[in-house]
Amino acid sequence: MKASAFVYPWDVNGDPEAPARIAALGVAQVTLASAYHSTRALTPRHPRHRVVTAEHAAVLYPAGAHWTGRTPRPHPAGDWAPGDAFGEAATALAEAGLEVHTWVVLAHNSRLGAEHPDTSVVNAYGDRYPWAPCIAQPATRAYLTDLAAEAAVRPGARGTELESLGWYGLAHLHAHDKTAGIGLGDVGQYLMSLCFCPSCREGYGAQGLDAGELAASVRTALEPVWRGAAPSDGGWTGVEKLLGATPAAATRAWREETARTLQETAVRAVRDAAPEGFQVLLHADPVPYHCGANAGVDPAHILSVADGVVVPCTGGPGLLTPFAQENRGGSVLAANFTVVSGMGGSPGTLAADAAEARRLGATELRLYHAGLASDDDLEAVRSALAAL
């Protein structure tokens, strides 16, 4: 199975040994960040630093002049990835024999929400989620589409992986997070992720809902949870039970159509900007109403739009099955495994995990993350890939 390792430019730039070390893992490809959200990352082998703090969401290359005067627009990185950090790293990795694909984070941008609060998802209580741009807003959709095309199609790249191309909601790996005191479950997460910005209020209206009444229903449905009641674990049936089947279906119809059309538009923009044979994958979850970095999608639809998907498999490869059932041949189903032990990964079982993923329909592997993993973790990856 073809394998690709996720990499940041700062893992490579300034470390002349990094490209050969990554190639020695046995991967044929790297998925190299070109547009990324804020983060704090260890660099355990870099000769110049041990911690990189990316202070805000940024493009890791010089943004094009066409952004001048536009709002919103992407921001350049600071000293953590100056200049054309992506291009420098991509060149070094390609010289080591690795195929380079871009890694583009889209609807996950706290700086955008801080500078332009009106772009953010607004929950039923009126709280804004600055990390979560509302993908229903026309200006935000245009920004995400243009960013997808520019950040995906970088010189030397043979393909791209688009992350967060869909709804983001309450769940977020936020610094000093203090939201785990109340267990919301799948149903609560959905209700707390419904957006009530003006665009979404209008969208609910087009579905026959009164947005004010819907927000009140969400607050009423969640009140027992805030008082300590166990969250519903009924999945979509639980949402229907709390909101009513018809209103629940209407919210889902609005949100899924919004995400689906954005995905179609963004992928089309990437293809229009890319050379022949450029591969376009989405980080995806097969449950359409789910939010987050792995966008909730309809498997049949997304495989008709993109060249394939990258599917989270660290907790088990079961999410591959809905995609495999819709794969008519030719689509990439990449099983994504965390290989950093300290982040919940299990590099020691990678060979067995990959074999099970292949049995369930995976055609490729993704390994998160070559720059973050310890030497012992990387040795386990080398052994696993050699066995495969």
C-alpha cells in the first residue's frame, strides 16, 4: 500500500537530514502543510529548535497579489515559517525522492474569527466560535474556494488533501480547553454546532423553519444536559427525538446542501488551477451531520466529486466501510493512522492495523505525523512499512 507521512515545513527547513530520514521510513509521499491553523508543535530532532509556535492560521508560502484589498484574505506566517517555507521544504523532499502533496486546512481559522467576528458560527445561545467560519456565508465561501485553489496547487505538488472543507462546530482542540465538564454526546455536539448567523437563519427559513423558534427548541433540548442528565447517545435518532423529526431533517438538509455545494465548488476550483493528473482528496467522515477537521460527507457524493478521501482510523478502521461500499473502483481510500504514541497512536500495531484497513477497503495509508513522532515511534513505522 502506498503510504504518505504528514509533515510541516518547519520539520524540514533548517534540518538537512530530515528529507532522507522521512524517505527512510518507507513512504513514497509526503503530505506537506501549505495552509495551516495555529498550533504548538514539538520538533524533537531539529538542530535549531525543539518547539514551534504557529501563532495564527496562515499560508506557508507568499500569497498571491490577487488577495490585495480583499476581506477576508489569508495571512502570511510569522518567523515559524517565513517566506516560501512550503516551497523550500517541498524542493528538499522531492530531491530525496518523495512525491509531494499539499495539506490545506480551510474552515478552521481562529484569526479569521478574531478579526471578522461576523464570519463565525453562532450557536443557539448567541456564542460565537471564532475557530469555526460559517461556510454558508457568501464571502466566506468565496474566500475558502480561492484559498483551496491557491494553497493546493503549489509548484511541484502532485496532489492535495483538503482538511476542514465543511462545517466546524463546538468540538475544537483549543488551548487550555475547559469544555469537558459536561458530556454532550453526539446529539449535544450537533445541537451546539448549529449556526444561527444571518445566513443560516435565512437558510432555515428557506427550509420552512422559524430560526428563533429553532434556537429556542435547541436551548430547551439541552437544558437537562446542563443540569446533569446523561447525554443522548442515539445519534441522529436522538436529534429527531429532541427537535422533532421534521425540524431536525430541515436543519440537516440546509447544512448538508451548504457543505456539499462548497465541496463541489472548491474541488472544481482546484482542478481548474491544477495540471492534468493532479489528485484531490478530502479529509472526511462518512456521517454527513458530523463537524470538524474530517468533514461530514455523503460517501457516494464525495467520491463522485473528489479523487478520494482520507479517513480517520486511529480508533479503528470502521469508518472506511461506508466509503468502500460506494467505491466503484479508482477512488483513493486512505486510512489515516496516528503514529505518535504520546498522542494516542499505536505505531507498534501499524502493520496489523493497516492490514485490517486494507481488508475493509483502504487503498493507501496516511501517517500522522513524521515530524512529531519520537525516534522509537519512527522505528516502529519503518518496521511496519517494511513488513507491508
